[in-house]
Amino acid sequence: MIPAESCLLHVYLNASRRWRGQPLYRAAVETARALPVAGASVFLVDLSFGAHHRLRDAKNEYSFVDIPVVMEVVDAPDRVDALVAGLATMVVDGLVTVEPVRVVRYAHHEEAVASTADRLAVSREGGAQMSIEGDVQKVTVYIGSSDTWQGGNLAMAIIERCRALGMAGATASLGVLGFGKHSVIHRTHLFGLSAGLPEKIEIVDRPDRIAEILPVLEEMVEGGLIVVQDLRAIRYVNHPTSPKV
């Protein structure tokens, strides 16, 4: 079980790095599973540079190997510390960060509770233009790519629900490798995507708006992980030439 006060671990790697005959990111996930930690997800990074200032563009130079990836793990501080120690000899030229998070929900599909629709706060539809600055919160929802809501894709449903409730914005990202509560590895395959790949949705808004969306997310996410982080917003504006959507 993941405690309410947990840690979020990010491990930034290059997909071309190897450890004892296998991709380093795969070895890192296997190390996490062996400890064990609650779960781990690996996501591609579109564009980055690191210590050597070499620009890596996953879209323009995609070669299945020399691209940046990031592994994310949420668990109790002691288990995250144990994983960091276990990765110390493996990750020699990447970046490892740890930050506190608050776990709102952690459940597998078989543990889904009865519907809480009767207690959901109904928020304003659409919403007027808002400004976001200062103290904000970020919600990250970790689910599987094959998860559904009312017959449709769950990630898409969450994005659409956030838009309908007037949230400032939401972003979905599909992972390439990961495992969850049952420690079953899900990964992409050469000839297509596998079912159950890790997927995350990130939502940033004012704390009062996040408080409104959390019960909605808890209703929709029957199996997955929902965490909240405190952040400071520097700037949030709409580009004047951006199309209205």
C-alpha cells in the first residue's frame, strides 16, 4: 500500500544505455519490481539535452535507441530511498530527482469502490478566462492505456471532463514500459502498441479548482494512482495567435 505522504521519483536516462545486456531503463524497471515498489512507468521525451549539450529530438531522429526516456515511481519514502540506492551503480550519467507528493487514490480495478456520483461537486461548465499565478497544484493520474470510462478511452474522457469543468488545462502522455500492482510488465512491441501501457494525465490549476476536480477523478479512476503536488506558477497565458479550441 502506498501511504498518503509519499515521494515521486524521476530517473532521466538515454534509451541507448545498456546494463548487463538489456536496455538500462528496462533494467531499472526490473530493479524497481524486485524490491518491490508499487509500480513504475517509462515515458519517452520528445526533445532534450543533457550534460554534453547534445540535442536529442525523438521526432526528427527517431532510431529506437538514442532518445531520452524518464522513469517515474511513486511510493513510500523508504522504498524510494531503497530504489535510489539500488540504481546508484546503474545510473552513472543520468539525472535522478525525488520530490514529495500526496496520494489521493491508489487502487486496482478489482478494488473499485461503489459509485460516489452522489457526492461529486458539480463545477461550472466551460468557465471564464482565468489567470493562474503563485501557489498552484498539479494532479497526476496514472492509469493504463486500455482503461475505459462509459465505453470510451479513460484518458480522453478525463481530458474532456476537465475541459467541460473549466480547468486551466490537462495533458495526457503514453508510456512505453511499466508495471503496476500485479507486477506484470507492459511494454510496446515492434509491430504495434500492447494493451495496458502506462498512461498519465497531468492537470495544473489553482488549489480550489483542484479540490473540485479530485472527487470527479476518484469517480472515474477505478484502478490507478492519483497524486497531488504543490507548485508555484510563474506564468500562464494564452498565445494571442493560438487557435481557439
